[in-house]
Amino acid sequence: MNPKGIPMLPPRWLNCPRMGDMILDIFIPFKTPLDSKFDNFIQPEQLFHVDHVFQTAEPYKLGLVVDLTKSKRFYNRREITDSNCKYLKIECKGNEERPTPEQVDLFIKVVNQFLDNNPGEQKVGVHCTHGFNRTGFLIVAYLVEELNYGVEIAVQIFADARPPGIYKPDYLQELFERYGSPEDCPPAPPLPDWCVDSSSSQKRSIPNGWDVDDEGTQSGTAKVARHDVTLDSLHGVDNARSRVVRPPPKGTPKFMEGVLRVATLDQDSVEAHEARELADRLCKIGAFIYSDGQLVFADGQSSNSESESSVPPNSDRLEETNKRSKHPLRFRGSQPVSISVRNMESLVNYDYCVSYKADGCRYFLLISGPNKVYLIDRANFVYKPDVLHFPTVSWVKNMQQSGGQVQSTSAFLTCPDGHLFNTLLDGEMVMCHDPSKSEAYMHENAANGTPRFLIYDAVTVNGQPIGRTPFFERYAAIDKQIIWPRNTAGHMGLVDFSAQSFSIRRKPFRPLNQTEELLKPEFAQHLDHITDGLIFQPCGPDEFYILGTCPQTLKWKPPHLNTIDFRCKIVHESKLGYEFIFSEHSVRETESISQLYLGGLNVPSAKLAHVGPKDKHLDGKIVECSLVPGVGWRVLRIRTDKTEPNYHKSGVAKHMNALDNQAVDCHGTDYRKYHVSGDCSESAYVCSAAWYQAQQATDSGSDTCRQMIIISFALYFFEVFTCVTTPCKSIIKTIPQTGLLPQ
């Protein structure tokens, strides 16, 4: 109360977000509620009473509320206990004093006692004045001490649930001093908008430049850089996270050649920034990441495994990109790994389906709303199709029931819930030709084909985290919510297909035992676009969309098409043994060498077999290279769609090593006893190793053994007939004859 008895609102309370998301199915953070004595000083839409806390928490039920404020004037504790909820007050001073070890111990003890008596049913609500610093400190401490999270991960888990998380540098520093290394403490995130609102009438300046409320909490008054346009314009994605201006991706954007009705955006424009940020946010909402072999939600909340992590090594950490303004956002799409002796047994032990690998360009398809559809390439450059429409299932069904009576064919663009929004799809653009034409013709005339986008996975659909469901549910959703309504509306004359920038289809997948069919010449001859291998898609009940490298998703290419993306660096070295005397000067002849670097290494991993005067333009570029036996590495093309080379830990090393170096797996199985020499040794090696795995599966009673054999022989025969000349019969004889040959 002030001297006149008028209640004073806590500084910066009005615009502070009310409540965060559930944390690990235990905690719900929120700001302090205020009782009815404050009502005359608050707009109706900004009221936040104790009963609002319980309503907002639904469908979860609060069984314990921990109050960390120093004041008792905000509300009466009976309002909590009368709702059949326990109440505990731990008076944390705030200001420049962090919660003490004794307060942390008390918090942990009370929470553990509560959870022991209420397993999994009731949740713990935690609040200080604003629900960020003191609240975050104690929740992070609990995650570290009781759930064995690393402090950096625990801090990010809280930040994702209550953006932007703990924003006081001294609180972060204290956490890392107690639970980690002070040198690893990240910079504090930019202050949220509600915290730097200079129009607040309740601010009180103090000498050190911080604002202090009656609870002793502090927040900086310095303005921070941020976008002028928020993500609210992109259909309501949570904008509570404080954002800073990020640089656009490095390099020059270049869309797939031959696709005409797609515009390349100014990569530093507000629209491009918004599209990248929305895609990044949807990735967090709808996908998983791996951490030390454990699967966790990408937004920091818990899955069945009690862990949180970073994106795999070939991507920057999700949390880092939300703290550093100098780093551009990175492409988050899932990446397969090459099939090898070490991982092929996954095809025996887990559920898989298979599809051909299209020789196209991979993009995220981001549908933000009507006339807000974007394509994002692997370099995170943003492009915008001239016209691309996606009516919703509900709108199309309503039109069917009404007989398709609408005033215009574009009515769904203005009708509420008529168009998809907050949808992120994964796929590839291909150029289609007359299937009667040869593959060579398709290569030579690639730019003259008809563009088509093949959707093979989904992260979010209409804001729903579809990427957190098994693959076949995602695959069905693509047809039901994307393809069917669009095609049906087109056939009803409600979508003008002739005006669309390109066609849209769902990429076909087949059962694993049909792998051989995809490798037969007849399949490629009837396909209207180019293929260059196979994709083995995990499809079990626990196979979700994984950001970054997904070790379960396997890709296979014929040996002559196996490639690696390097960063090329042209250097000049002296040639030994050549010295020429000109006048009084000795000049040593130099030669150009193209060093090839993998991501994460500061020493070259290889070099090009030959570098000529015309190759100087390769310097600094990302180049796709193949290894020519007896010759060395050669450049196939410059990867204009990528800004980083393959990461050295992503599994690419197996292409760099001789096959014999991989002949013994981690279980000590020596595959070399099945190895054969000759031009087709690599083909036979892969096949015989697969055969050995099939034998092992037979011994263990695996019912997928026959599928494994079909795959191994399909891969083997395809490699032999397309890549080498040695008669295949001589190789078949080297494979153990167990009576399990496919008929």
C-alpha cells in the first residue's frame, strides 16, 4: 500500500505473460496472481486472480503452489488452500540476492515429498513476482540436483517453457558456479518487451541503472534490438520469446533451375526473417532431437526419456541460436545417414519402409496462411511461390455438403479456417519429363521439365505437432490434410490448378520387402523424374520426426553416385625439385592444390585429384565430390543450396576410409571372411555383410530375416549390374549357402 492506502501494482506486472508451459510434467511457472483489491487499477482483460491460475492450468490440476515472493499483500493464501491445493511460501529476497542453498534444499525436499504422495496426477505451480528469475532458478536447481540434467540444458528447458527464461545475468552466473563451470555460462537473453516498457508509471530509477520493485527483482532498462514486425502476423505463433535481429544466411540464394514462378526474397527483409523464425519455431513445436542417445522434445519439454539436448552436431544448438544475434538461424530438417556395415542391421531389428531417392532439391514447405507460402532450402534461404493454395479439410467438406456453392473460387482465402496455417512440410522439388525419355535426356534437359513438389514428411499441420507422431500417422496426415483437400477442391473448380506455381504430390513409400522392385530398370523407366538411390524410412511406433542427423533414416546410393560435400580451399604450394634461376633471384615453381574440408575440422580431409586454371572459382565454395577409383576426388557440382560442408562426425567418415578398415564391427564381428576381391569387391562386401546379419537374425528367430535377404541381394545385384563387369555368379559362390536364398 502507498501512504494513502491505495494498492500498488508490482512494477511491469500488467504486461508480463501470465503462465508458462508445463515443464517435464511436473512444474507450471506463472507470475503472482493479484486479488480483488487491485481490480480497480487493472483492465478487465489483464486481471489475474487465483482462480484464473487454476483455470489457465487446465487440463492439469495443481496440487501444490510454491510462492517465492517476499510480500504477503498480493493475495490471501486461503484462496489457494480453499481450492484443495497445498501452499508453501519460501521468501526469496530477489534483487541482487539469489535463492540460498538452504532455500533450494527446502524447495527440493517439499517437491519430492509432494510427488511421492501424488505420483503423476497433480502438478506443482511455482511463482515469484513475474515468474522468471527466482522461479527459474529453483526449477533449474531441481532439474539438475534431482533429475540429473546438465545445468545448460536445464536452463534451456525453463527458457523454452517460459520464454525468454532467466534473464538476469547474476542468476545465470550463480547457477553455473553451483552446478557447472562459470566459463560455460551463456549470455543472458535480451529483456522481454514487457520488461523494458518505459511507459510504465511504476518504474523507480536507482543509481545502478536497474529498476527494483517491492520484491527486490530487477530488470534492465536498456533497449535491445529487435524486429519491427513480430511473428503474430504469421498466425499466432507464441511471440513471448524475446527476439533479436539476426543476420541472413551467408551466400547467394539460388532456387532450383527451371522453376519459373517462384520469387527469391530479399534475405534481409522482414518477410524472410519471419519465415525463417516461424519455421524454426514450428520445428521446436513439432519435432524431437537426440541427446546422448535419448529422444527429447525439441522445445525442451520431456518425452518418455528424461533428458534434453541439443541438435545433433551438424547443426548449431537450438538454444544458442536464440541467444546470439550474430548467428543466423540454421536449417533444421531431418538428415539421413548412409547405409553401411555398421548400421544395416537396423533393417533387421526395426520396422522400415522404403522409397526411391529422388535427384531433386530438398526444401521445407512453410504454409503460414493465405498468400503466405514459402520454400526454405538447406542453406535457409527463403523463396516465395507466386501462387500456391492449401484449403483445409473442413472447408472442402463444407463445400461438398453445400454442393460447392461459393461466390468465388478463392473464397477459402478469406473464410475463417479456410486455409492451412502454421504448417511445415518436408519434401523435394523434382523436374518431371516424359517417362519414355532416357535418363540421359532428363539430365540434359532438367531445366525444361515440369516442376513438382513431393512431400515425404510433416513437422506441423495447422499448428498441430504431427512430427511427434509415428511415421505412418504423419504420412496419412499428408494425404488427408494436404493432398486430398487440395485435389478435391481443384476437381470441384474451387482451386485453379493452372494458376499454381507447381504441382504437389505425396511421395510414395513401399513395404520393405518391395525394395527389389524399386531397383529394377522397369521402375526407373516408368518414372517421370530422375532417381539416384534409396531411402529407408523408419516406421515403427516410436519413430518420430528428428531434427538434424537421424541415425535411423538410411540412404543408399550406387557406389558411383556416393558423394560428400566439402568446403573447397585453393592453396598454392611449392613443387619440390623444380628451381629456376632468373638473373640473381631463385624462383621455385608452385602448383595449385584444392584442399577439401569437412565441417568441424580445421585440417583438410582430402584434396582434388586435379586442379586447373579454370577451377579457381571453386575456392571457398561447398562442392559435391565423388571418389573415382584409381584417380581421386573430383567435383560434380557446386552446392549453391548449402552453406556448410558435411560434418565430420555425421557418418561421412566411412566414405573416407578403406572398406577393410570397417571390416570389424563394434561387436567384434569380422566380415572380412566374407570379403571377395576384384572390381566388384565393394558390392560383394556390402552384400555379404548384409547376408551375415540375415544369418544372425535367423539364429535369433527374427521374422524379418527374409526381408533382409531380399534387400541385400537387391542392393548387391543392382551394384554389380550397373557398376562393374565381373560376372555375378563368381561372387554368389562366395556367399555362405544356408538354404535361405530368395526364390
